[in-house]
Amino acid sequence: MTQIPDKSTIHQAAERIRPYVHRTPVHTSEAINKLVHASVYFKCENFQKAGAFKSRGAVNAVFSLSDEEIRHGVCTHSSGNHAAALARAASLRDANAYIVMPENSSRIKIEATRNYGGIITFCAPTLSSREKTLEEVKDRTDAVEIHPYNNYMTIAGQATAAKELIEDIPGTPDFILAPVGGGGLLSGTALAVKYYSSGTKVIGTEPEGANDAFRSFHLKKWVPSENPKTIADGLLTSLGTLTFPIILNDVQSIVTVSEASIVEAMRLIWTRMKIIAEPSSSVPLAALLEKKFSFQNKKIGIILSGGNTDPDKLPW
Amino acid sequence: MTQIPDKSTIHQAAERIRPYVHRTPVHTSEAINKLVHASVYFKCENFQKAGAFKSRGAVNAVFSLSDEEIRHGVCTHSSGNHAAALARAASLRDANAYIVMPENSSRIKIEATRNYGGIITFCAPTLSSREKTLEEVKDRTDAVEIHPYNNYMTIAGQATAAKELIEDIPGTPDFILAPVGGGGLLSGTALAVKYYSSGTKVIGTEPEGANDAFRSFHLKKWVPSENPKTIADGLLTSLGTLTFPIILNDVQSIVTVSEASIVEAMRLIWTRMKIIAEPSSSVPLAALLEKKFSFQNKKIGIILSGGNTDPDKLPW
């Protein structure tokens, strides 16, 4: 697929993935609404298959392949949720999933990838090592690469989370917030909003310590993520060549938040909503805590992107 | 109310509390089903108002009082979830809630009680001090005591959790499991099952370190909880004079579990289901992990009783 997903592509993605992913619930919290003076609707992708929205894009991409295309399997490099999600999606089609993972990936994410049958090749924790190792895997296996975000079928899959959120919020949301790493979720969210709720504004939210999307957006020029440092381990990567133009065109703004606010937001979600949010998925609420834009008394949707966090390594 | 709640009393409780409590969702986990070789349905009372099933009994009891009866407020002694639940229920009727709390109660439960407007009197952490202090509070205020479990209106309120779970499980569950402390939840669960799903067996689950209900049940003679020692801080109390006869009559069995299994169950719920369960609410799953009765390939409902736990004090 070589064009930005249109409305029918996202509609088809929703139909395609329906048998294989959860329609996750939308939760609210009176305590959090009081605290931020707004009505906040959390789309609970922490309850998604494999614990994150990544299952949507992975399933959509994998199930878009013909039997012929998938016969040598699929491959990717990922330190995180995309790895497990792709392994699971491939297993649903009885295909191999070759996953290149940096050797410092979290134990819990390595285990999840392995439990779904992923065939892991470890590499050094640098982008060049990840890419070089993936090329070797591709040469050896002839597997099809499914990029975690720089792939229109991945993006169309991620768009379905915001589509469902729009359907489940009573009335029209004023804002939808999503975290931004490589931009697959944010660009998908922006497309879903454009097609299904054009009166809604989309805000990207990013840690200060990994602010390449913030800088790229405001400079209108792609800048890479260099030495990112944040607890939000899903948001370390640079924007992709496919995700950046969509974000530039269809996202209202990108704001950044401090590490302290991310931890505070995560604690609030845990203690008030009784659900497990990983640090990356707590970044949008952190933006509300920091009052990073004007949202008082508004209706706000948040994509709570995932819940894969190691209970032995909590940030408090 | 002086008689064991009948079916219409439980029906009325469900109607009475409906506007003031959540109809909590039922969650399942493929990973947990595979692990225990059964289909398990978790009734998520951790998402209940004030974070625990206790809101059901407290609201039912408080809203059963006439304006005349409630005019001097309500009172109770509780170290935990009933304290916050009663404070909240009273505030919904603009009534005072006088709560006697042991001075070693958890910080998070004291804060919750205070946030709902509870007027707290601290006492020494012994039953005699709790009872003596409560008598002083009653003499001073003329408030109506709402016992956390030894009160038929409380029991009828707690019964509504199992009633909803029975309605939401597809088909008939073979077993419903609940933790047992004072027995309000377990006796309510047993009554709901008797009236709404008589083919289902009810199993009480209790920590080995606080096994008074287990001993009372099997001896058919009330024995007190003496020096209980368990991480499940909601299950320390003895059975009540009203709850014990119901349990003896309508519960199939009571089983006990080790502290290690409780922690393992709690971790499983956190990491697999991405929800926060407090230790007490992890006891039923611990009984499945320990294979404490024959349930392979059966359909099992679990009352996941609450989610109030201090993220700074985790048992791992």
C-alpha cells in the first residue's frame, strides 16, 4: 500500500481485525475529572491482546498479506510491544515471526514475545545494529518486514482505536490525545479523527526527554531522536517518513511533559482507576496535569496505549 | 431487619443501590484460563465506587434508613474499605459518617475515608478498643451503627455483586468463589446463588494465616480469629453471628491458601489482566492455583473484591 490510508482503508482495517482483537472498554474516573476539570474518556488499550494497541496494526498488516506473501513468515525489529503483537498476529496465520530485539529489552517484553512463538534474534541496542541484524534475518528467511509504525497498514490498524473511542464517547470529543514515539498511533489517530469526527482536535503528547516529534512538528522539518532519556520506553524512536507528513497535516499540536508528571499520571491511573498503565500510556494524562493547553470543561479522549510494565521495576 | 434476606430483599437491594454504584464489568484472561484449565470470570469490584464491593452493602444499609433514622448520621468501626464506602454512602444522603479506625490503618484507606467526608476517630488496633471507642462515639452522636458485615442490609447489598455476575456469565457457572473475612461478601454471595443460580456451588477462600472461617465451617462451631497474620488485610476479622449461619447453610466449602499463592495470584492478575487487585481479592485465584478443589474444565465466577492497595507497599 503506497498511499495515506483513506476512510475506506480504515473501515476495512476495522473489519479485518475485529475477530482477532478486543474492542477495548472506555473507562472514566470521577476523581481524575475533578482534578483536571474536564471529562476524560480513557480508551483502555492496556486490555488489548498482548497488552497494547500494537496488536491492531500488527493484525491488520499480517492479515493483509496473501498466503503467498506470508509463506516465509514476517519479521521486524522492536524492543517492545510491537514484537509481541507481531508474534501473536503471525501465529494466528501459522506463520513464523522473526523478531530482532535489542539485548537490553525488558524481560517482560522478551517473555511475551517468546510466549507468542516469536523467533528472537538479539542485537546490540543501537538503531544501526537493529537494522543490520534485521537485514541479515531478511536475507536468511525471505520473511516480509512489518515495520512497527512506518507502514500504512500498521497505521490503518492503529487508527481503529480512535475510531472506536469516537464511537463510544457520548457526543463529540473536543480533543483526543495520544502519545507519540514513531508516530504510528498518533498518525492513525489523526486520520480516524479526520474521517470520523472532524470537529475534534488531535494533540500529540511526548516526554521532554524524547522530544523529537515536538521539535519536528514545530520546525516543520524532520529531526531525529538523539539520546532520548525517559521512563516512557515506548516513545524513544524517531518519527517515520510515512507518519511525519500525516502528523504535520492532521495533528493540531504536540506538547511535551516532564518525567515527574508522567510518574504522577501513572500513579493516578493506578490508584484511582485501578488499572495498570505503562509509563508511555500515562503521557497524555501528564499533559492534562501540566495544563499544557486549554481544555477546562472540555470532553477529552485519551488513548491509554498499553499496560506492559514490570511490577518489579516501578518508578516510585 | 431481623431475618435472613430473602430473594425479594436482594432484588430490592439491587434496585435501591443501582443509581449509586457501578454495575462493574466481568473480565476474563486467556492466559489465566490456560494456566488453571478452567474458564474464569472475574467480577471486577476493584472498579466499584470507593474501590471495593463494600460500597454495595454500605449504600444499601444507608439508603434503607428513614430521614428520621439517619438525622444524627451513621457510624462504624473499620480499618478498611467499609470505612470509605460508608463515608461515601452517608455523603450521598448529606449525613455525617463517624468512623472509628485503628491507628495502624493503611494510609491510603485513611485518605480515602477522609476524602469522602468521613469524620475519623482513631483508636488502638485491638477489637476491644475499636468497640469501646465506637460506643463512645455512639453515645456522643446518636448515630446509627452500620456494621461492616454483621447486618442483614449490608449482606443483602453485598449479594448484588454475585447476582450481577450470575447474570453476566454466559450459561450457568459451576462455582462462584469469594474471599471470606467477616463473611458479609461470602454470605451475600451464597444467598444470591441460592436464589438466582441454584445449580452453582459457592466456595469460600481464606488465607491459612487467618483461617477462623475455615475452622468454624468444618467444626460447625464459631471460633474467633486470633492473632491472624496475612497480607490479605481485608480478611483479618472473625465471622459474625449473622453471617456464620448463612455460610454454614449455603456455602459448599471453605478452603485456605498460602501467603505465597496469594502473592502469585495478585501478580498474575496485575500482569495478565492489567488491573489492580488488592491482596484480599487475589485469594480466590490463589485457591485455583493451589488446586484446592476439583474444577478442571469448569466455569468459575470469582468476586474480585477490591483494588485498594498502596503502590508503595507491594509484596514483591
